[in-house]
Amino acid sequence: MEEQAVTPLYQDSSKSLVNPNLKGVVYAQVSGSYDFIHARLTK
């Protein structure tokens, strides 16, 4: 038991559509939030 890994009891997930022309969006895996500060649309 001393070397037992921590196993999550649940996993939260979500789906989203992202325009392939949208660049610079950063996804924080820990908090699950998006950072649009440097986001831009390309042609």
C-alpha cells in the first residue's frame, strides 16, 4: 500500500469546436481553462 498510485474517482470532460484558423489559444490542463490573450484569426 505504501507505493500505491493515487487513482482519480472521476474525470470531468467537455467537448468544444475550435476554428482551425484560430491560433495562439493556450489551454491550461490543470485548471481546464482557455487563455485567449494572444489569440488571433488567420486566413
